[in-house]
Amino acid sequence: MTSGSDTATTTGSDTAMTTGSVARRLGVAPTTLRSWERRYGIGPAHREQGRHRRWSPVDVGRVEEMCRLTALGVPPAEAARAALQEAVAEIPRPRRGSDPGGLSLGNVRQECRGLARAAVRLDAPAVETQLRSTVGEYGYTTGWEEVMAPALHAIGRKWASSGERYVEVEHLLSWYVSSALRRAPGVGVLGGASASASAPMGVGPVGRVGEGGSGGTVGPVLLTCVPGEQHTLPLEALAAVLAERGVPTRMFGAALPAEALYEAVRRIGPSAVVLWAHSRNTADRALVHLITEAEWGMRGARTHPAVLIAGPGWSPRAGAYAPGVERLTGLRTAADRIEGFFVG
């Protein structure tokens, strides 16, 4: 939803857009659009009373062509000359579902298309602006599922089919997505969103949401990639969503060794352990057994964590790994299931 000066206005049969709306659509920072207008004459042909910029479809078509050319490596000045010289009717339009650079995005939100375009241009400020805007408007769940993940997948597919050409695009986008996810309240803070940072280690569960110390009965959720697994972004997205919901977590990131994971479980006393495996080669049945057998607490009142497996590396038959093991599917349903340990 938009309001005020961010909305498009309609005059006759044409829809005029604000600079902010054009920036979000194309994945370009508003300051970049203003710079292109000042340097190259790429901008709205008319201004409304009060000097507000309003972009007509013709204006947007020209700057969209400039974006397409710069994404292909054409210098900005040359791209601007080409966009201004071509009649808008003759400007080649990408097929529906495609974007500059040959990305295949399908039917996605405009914010996803803008994010992918900014990444292909290696326009880091625009990527960061798009991500902040997306999280602010949609939150982390929808932001990941409908904007970040589709853009990452499209660029990943392009990288796989183009050799090393898109590796720099994938690395840049992954870095800024990770940074955006870690900005969630509580992510990266000991104990996650709610657990007490002063709670002593080695005394069992940290406590319920909103309760610190060892007197509570529900420990935080431990999130980790299995040994050998380096793909952390989906797990970082889960950590961000859980933090958004006020669920305390301990995030260990990539490739935590089995012995270290076992020791962490015994020291923290988590309510649940989420094991992420992107590849079948890293999905280790023996590790699942090891963690299901981990226990803590006083003799005669030992406690075990719930073990949740996540990621495409695991078999759909979670029970085959160990009794009581559950398989998480999808970010939203995974967060709902984990949140269930802390409510009711």
C-alpha cells in the first residue's frame, strides 16, 4: 500500500507515476533517477504544479531501457543516448516473466523484479533500499517468500546456466539479503528476541518467552546447519521470522561440527533443535540420532529436545531418521510449528 506522494495519478488514459514509484518498480534508488535526469536528460518530460515529477509511460519506458542496457554492461552515458534516441514504440520489451540480463522470474511481485534488476546492475545501494522497503511493507515472512527467495533462485539458475558470469551478482545479493535478515529485532543477540543474556550456561533451559533465567520450562530454539552445509540463508530467514514473533533462538549458522552441536544442546537445553540440510550429501542420519539422544537436567528428570529437520536434503519421511523427528516444510508453516512450543 502506498499513500501521499508515492501513489500514481491518472490523467486521461495515461497513468503518471511518482519518482518513488518508478524507483521501486525498476529497482533503482530515487537518487540514481535524479542523477540520471541531471546528467543524461533521462527523466519525466513534464512536471505538475509545484514542480513534482510525474513519470508518464513514455518516460518510464526510456528509463527502463536505460536500466536494461546498463544491466548488460553498457556505460550509463551510452545507455542514456541509446534510450533517448530510440522511439519508445521501438524499444524491445522483455518477455513477460523475464528481466534485463535474461533472468526468468515468472509471475512475481514488482518488488522482486526491482530487487533482481538492482542486483544484476551490482547497484548495492538500490539493493539495500529495495530490501528495507520490502521488509518494512511486508515483514520477513512475505518478504522472504515472495521477494528475496524468488530473486535469489532466478539469479542462481542464471549462474548455473551461464558459467561464472553471474557469480558476482549472486554473491552481492546474498550478502545484502543476509544483512537484511540479521536486522530483525533480536537476531544476533544472545538468546534471540526475548531470552535473558545474563542467564548462566550449563543450567538447563533458558526460560519461556519473556522469562529469563533457569527457572522457566521452555528453552530457546537452536538453529544450525548440519556439518558440511554452507547454505545458511533459509535458516537466517527462519531466525528473522522467529525473532519477529518474539521466539528466543540460538543461531549457529553454517557447518557446526557434530560434537560441538551435541555440547551446545546439553549446555543450552533447547526446546527444539532445527537441523538444516540443503543437500542430500550433508543430511546425516547419525547426527539426527545423536541429537535426539542428547539430554540434560537432574538425574531422574532428564529432558530431550524436539528435533526438527528442514531443507531439501532430507527425506520426506522424517520418522525414518529417528522416532519423533518432524520435517519442516515452508517458512511460514515452520515458524508456526516452532511458535507452538511457546504458546498454549
